[in-house]
Amino acid sequence: MIEFLENITPSTTMALVIHAMIPLGLILVYALFAIWMERKVAAHVQDRLGPMRVGWHGWAQTIADMLKLLQKEDIIPTDASRFLFRFAPFLIFVASYAAFAVIPFSSGYIGSSINIGVFYLLAITSLLTLSVIMAAWASNNKWSLLGGMRSAAQMVSYEVPTIMSVLSVIVVAGSLNLMTVTEMQSGNEILGFLPNWLIFQNPFLLVAFVIFFVSILAESHRVPFDLPESESELVAGYQTEYSGMRWGIFMLAEYADMLLLSLLGVVLFFGGWNSPFGTFMDGPVWGFFWFMLKGMLLVFVMMWIRWTLPRYRVDQLMRICWNILIPASFVNFVLIALWEMIF
Amino acid sequence: MELTAILFYLFSILTVGAAAVMVFSRNIVHSAFALMFALVGVASLYVLLYADFLAATQLLVYVGGILILILFGVMLTTQGHNLNFKSVSVNLIPASILSVTAAGLLIFAFTTTAWAFIEPVERSETVYELGMLLMGDYILPFIIVGVLLLIAIIGAILMSTRLATTSDTTSSDLTE
């Protein structure tokens, strides 16, 4: 990809900038689609129709909403810490966007094929919590602060099962580079027809995926773990004081985070850009199609859960993490290592 | 100017500027956030030195640490801006003598050392070599550090549960 860009653009710097901007365009289009999809999923779960007026089945509703958000007044509370208040939405988006650099979108495109891929991703997403705390503290509002504190407690706790389940995949795959992890999952050899995806390779990886999925629900603040922004208790949590486009950037970052964690799950468990039918519909462009399809399926499951389940209390949230997920992930890790040693 | 050079100066300015804000800010939470920016800047400088594993570790360990620091800062200043937690300067003269001496030594070391420049041909597999070294030559220190951290965690859990159980017994004593 980068060689191709260097050939069609006048300078290397320009090629690098375009190379780095490709996921941004993808995220913007995805966010417009995902917000519309969320409203449609919510509506159909509740036996309604959802947005129907703007375009076919309301497909352009998000574009209209975005134009409205752009025109809104940007209100900053008098007692807010002005610089941090303005800066926090950008930092949260930078944190989730920077993590896209190591995601292999297809066999032809990965932002940076570094050897520490997953490790870098987990490290850079720790900036997300900090930016939530930054927004919460800078708003100088009790609801914001409570939301921010809850978010910090939640992220610090759920980081442990996430890292343990990612680590169990890395033990099987033997590489931190997500491109290598994807490449070793190509082919259809399990039981004669199943693709060589890691989730089919080892029975304990199925357990690891369940732990991983529950943890990413908590890390991206989705129901049933959306306590940092639970609207019945905290108004809107850390976003309470935000308005206009700054609030819009929070929304964008939240959806980008959902996509990022879903795509990470796809790479680690569902074969990344590999086609489920072996060499049928293969190649870089089809690879991108399969990758996004699998990612959007996981995003859809997240939305489905959001509109089906009620919210947990704070103590239940912590008990699920420390009493169930963390012991289970450690035991599962040892079992996976044993399975890899024996077979 | 080369792209790498521009990035180097950008991140250097970020690091030094954030460090200055951290030292001179009167607000403890602002200082903590400035420290975070300084550490992120240092991590970026590691990336420019091809030490990507070190950079990611820097982010994971120090940014997580800053988070805890900020939580303590927020807990101490729950009133936000209405009650400013003022940081005051004490021991001004000994501290300035010490820092001027340290700065002098650092500048002396920087100017007198014959720096060897090695241009790395390409990215090396630092993670692989690090893993081999940790599991081979440095296995004993690695295990000792692991045991030490485990003892620290068990100690922390013991201290927190002991507090909880003593409060439980006192409350049950009262009801009896």
C-alpha cells in the first residue's frame, strides 16, 4: 500500500500522511452508519420503526444530526478548567485512533506492521481512561466526576481479564504482530471444512473469547456495563457538561472504540481478513470486506445486548470482574498453555 | 528538514513544555496531567530511537500510574476549583543548590562524553531478543522480581481485608 501511494504522490511525506489517514475516513463512514444502525436495532428490539423520514428507512438521519451538531453553540461552564475541558474530547479520539495503526484491515493494508502490535494497542488504549477522567474532572460537575471515577475503577478492573484473554491467544499464535496472527489462521483444515480460526483450534479459546467479549463490553462502556454514563443516575456521566461538536467527538470516539475492540476480537479469534470459505472470494479487497463484515457482526451483537439487558449495579460489576472473570481467565490461561504443550 | 527531525523537535518541545507546566502549576491535578504529557513525549522519543517495546511499556506502566495519581489528586480536591489545593514551596535554598549541581553534572557529562553514533539499518526484533534474554540469562532476577511483586500484592490485599474484618467485628460487638 505504502509503495503504491509513494508512486502516485509527489513526496514520501504526503504518501505517509495519506497512508495514516485511511482508517480515519473508514471510521467516519462507519460512525455515520453505526449510529443509524444502533437506532434501527433499538427500534426493532422495542417493536418500533426508528428513523424513517430522511432518505430510505432514514439512512441519512445521522448526516442531518451531524449538520445540526456542527451549528450548535459550544458551551463551556464558567468554573470549568478551560484548557483540559476543551482538550479532553480530542485526546479520547486520538487514543482510540492511534490504536487503529496496528489493525491489519486486509492483506494489503496495515498502518504499521510493528512486532509489538497487541502490546502497543493495549498500552495506547490506557490513554482512553485518562481522557475520560480529564473530561470528568475539568467539567467541575458532581455527575461528571462520579462518572469519571466509575469509569476509572471499571477500566482498571476489566483490563486484567482483557489482557489475560489476549495473552492466551498470543500463547497459541506465538506472535504479537497482528498481521502474523492473521496469516497463521488462513486455510480450512479443521474437521475437513472449518476454517483455521483460532477459536476452532483449541476448546479453551472459546472460553477465552467469552471472557474477552464480556471485558470489551465493559471497556467500551456498553450496557450492561455503562455505569460511567448511566442516564438514570448520572444524567450523562462524564459527558454531562459537553455540548455541540465536542459532545459529537465523544460519540465518535465511543463508536470508534467499539469498532476497534470488535476488530481486535476478529483478528484474535475469527481469522481477521481470512475468508471463511478458504480461497473462495480471497484477495486484499475481499479480505477487507470479510474483515469489516465480521467486525460489524460483533458490533451488532454489542448493540443487541445493549437493548436487551438491564444495567448492573456498581458492586455487581466489580464482583463479576474480580470473583468470576479474573479467576476464570487465569485458570483458562493455564489450561490453554497445557493444551498447547500436549497437542 | 526531514520528517523524523520535525517529529523529534515536536515531541521534545512537548516533553519539556509539559514538564515545565508540571513543576510550575499550582494545581495538583493540572500537574498530574502535565506529567502524563511529559511521559507520553518521552515514549514518542523512544519510538524515534527504534525502542518500540520500551515505548509501549512506558505508556502502559507510567500512564496507568498517572491515572492512580490523578485519582488521589481528585479525591484530595473533590471541591474542584472552589477549593484549590495549593502546593507551597519549602526548602527553597537546598533544593536549588542540589538541582543546579545536578544540572551542571549532566551538562558536563553531555559535553565531555564521546557519543558513538550507530545508525540502525532496520527495525530489529527487540521483543524476541528480550524474551530470550529474560527466559535465559536473566531468569533469576526475573523470577525474583515476580515473587517480590506477588508479595506486595498479597500484602496489599491482607492490609485492606484486615481493615474490613476489624470494622465488621466492632459492629457485631456493638449489636451484641
